[in-house]
Amino acid sequence: MSTSNSEIKIFSCNAHKPLAEEIAQVLGLKLGNSEVGRFSDGEISVKIDEKVRGADVFVIQPTSTPVNEHLMELLIMIDGLRRASAGRITAVIPYYGYARQDRKTRARDPISARLVADLIQTAGADRVLTMDLHCAQIQGFFTIPLDHLVGLPLLTKYYLEKFESLEDFVAVSPDLGSVTRTRAFATKLEIPLAIIDKRRPKANESEVMNIIGNIEGKNVILVDDMIDTAGTISNAADALIERGAKRVYACCTHPVLSGPAIERIEKSAISELVVLNTIYLPEEKRIPKIKEISVAPIVAEAIHRIHEDLSVSRLFD
């Protein structure tokens, strides 16, 4: 369905209004007039206070902590827009919650990432725009179009501008699961690749076992898609310094930063952690070690391309 001749409208729930406002500003628009609140019993109340009939509507809402609250806000907002006869509804989810529950790892495990996809579609979304899914196969959980943005160009651009020379740098994958991402990062910066082979005794705990590659006397950049409790990244940074690395930098797309994450980062050997603002960072998490880069320009360009029926993948050519 083409909506290039219809009016484009940007709405936001409560998860990350500053990002939504920035995206709207880049597009030369104002946020749609709406209110997402709570009834006295805690149920979510959504009021859409402007006409959306026939409009090409984009709802900005990362499903970050509190995940269930923000997910329900998104679903109810989409349902309200659908019932108000919006022409097309795109759920813009910079951070997709439940993405780590994408398969069965033991008997009777739920596949929550698929359930969330089903809920978004049932609510009435016509398409989804997201960034750096933890597992790429989640794209196949949707039967509606999904545009998958990548944060890597923003991160590599930052390091290319920050350092005059990257001759003594090495890109390091903190675990085997991040090797593909880190290899792409290393290729873009034209620097070598190293890999940390670790064992995870239990959830949210990691133990460094071995480092594959030469990092002695080098500046290293740890690359991951998300940092949650920061156990993996902090242990990796400390192990790299112990094994002769000169300085450790780190970067990720999604700064989940739950539980003891901030304390661990402050105490770790990491000199600087670069993150994208796919998740709202409250003031208490904005420590000097953390540098935040905005995804608003790339998300705004993707929204423009979707509205005009242009290729989104060309953004990354």
C-alpha cells in the first residue's frame, strides 16, 4: 500500500520521548498530539488528540525497561491508531525487548521474541522498523514488512573521526556470538580482529577463558550489540589489560545497563564506552565514561524512505 501522498505523523509513547522529538525535528515535524497515562488501577490509558485517518503513522517506542509496561503502551497505541483509521502504522522499535528469548535452549522454554512479534501484528501494525536485533532470525517471526537498521556505521564513523590513526588498534569480540559483528567493524576500520573465548557458568555471569589474537601492546575496542549487566564487557576489559593491552575502549548499540552495570563499568578497565541512544539513559546512568551517539538522523531518514516508498537498505551501501 502506497502512502507517499498521505500525511506523515510521528507519535511517541513514554519509553523515549527525547528520541522521538529529535526524530520529528529532523523530519521537520512536530510530535503527534497524544497522551499515554495510567488509570487509578494501573491500566494504561491512551488518548490520541488529533485526526489520523488515512495518515502514514510512525510510533516511536523502544521496549526497554520496564519492558512489559512499554510493550503494552506500544500495543494499545497501535490499536487506538488502527481503530482511528490510520492509513498505515509503522512500529518504530529502536530496541526490541525479549530479543534474547528467540529459541528453545532447554525443554519447555517459551520463544518470547516470537510472541512479541505476534502481539505487535495482532495489535494492528502494518510494518516494523527496528535496529540491531540481538538475533537476525527474529525478522522471520514477522509476516509484515520489517526494516532492520544497523548501528555499526555510526560507531565506526565515531572512531574514524576520534583518532588520527588506528594503526595500533584491534577490534575484539567479547564472545563467540559477536564475532560476525566485530569482524564487520574491524573490516570497516581496517584493523585486526581478536576473539575472547569465554564460559558462562550461569545467566548474567561470565568467565574469560582465552584470547584468540594478538592484543599485547595494542589499543583495543570491544564491540557488542548490547550491554546488560556489564559482566561480560567488564571482565573482558580487565582480562585484556592483564594480558598486555595498552588501553580498552568499548562500544555497543543498546545500553540496557541493568542491575550493577554502571558500578561495574566505573570500576572496570574500560576508558570509554560509546553507546547509541536506542534506550533512554536516566541521569544516574550518564557517567563520564559513557559517550552517547544519537540514532535520530538515521531513523528519520529510514522513516522518510519508508514514507516515500524508497529503499531503506541503500542507507548502508
